[in-house]
Amino acid sequence: MRTLKPILFLAALIVAATSHAAGLSEQSVRELIAKMDQAARTRSIEPLAEVLSDDAVIRVTVHIERRKRVLDLTKEDYLEMVRRGWARASAYTFQRTALDITIQNPERARVTTEVLESLSVQGQSMQGRTRQEATVELRRGRPRITRLDATAAPI
């Protein structure tokens, strides 16, 4: 029994060290955001769907001509909205201008960022700035966006 205790203690230390090492890091969150950016640049829904958790809570607030519209969306609703938007747009460009990552604990991070987009719809050019606040959490060992709050306005 005496030799079993040190072995169990050692096993517990290894498990704790391994689970901490497998936690979120600034690099793993940056890689997740890079996947999201690549999806936007190529207008590809599949990689975008991959970075969102299945139960993601998404709120999009749009300010247009002194009016505010708030949309609370499921992952599926959000992906469909993005898919339709990309299908109607031509000359789409996307640029992330700021990125702040705060690792809150090994399984959770907070990301604040700003995105500039320009596009043309039926010959009309538009530009917008979106401030995004996201919660990234480990889900099945992989970083996923579990909450996304986006506030967009034309510029």
C-alpha cells in the first residue's frame, strides 16, 4: 500500500501537467482566429462552421441610419446568414485590424477584435467596421468559439 501512494501521486501529477499543457494558449487561439479569417477571405462556410461550437450563442447588432437591429442566432442561423451574404456580395475584402487575447484559464479565453469589410452588392459599394467579442473554450480538446457578440456599423 505504501508504494501505491507515491505511484498514484505521480500519476496525478502527470495527468495535471498534461491537462494544463493541453489547455488554451494564445497561439492556439490565434490559430483559431486565423482559420476564421481564412474562411472569410475564401468565403468558405465549412471552416467557419468548424471554429464555432455546436451550441454557440451568437448576437449580431447592426447600426444603420440611426437604427439598431439585434439578431440572436444559433450556429446554423448564423452560417446561413453568412452564406447568403457572401452569395450576394462581389468584390468582398476582409481585414482584421486589432486582436486582443486574454487567457482566463486553461480552458477559456476572451478575444476582442475589430474587422473592416468592404463589398459590393448589386453595384453598390459598402464598407463596415465590426467589433467582435468572443469567448473561446476547449470543447473535446479543441478550441471553439462558444459565444460571439458582433457589433457592426457602416463607415
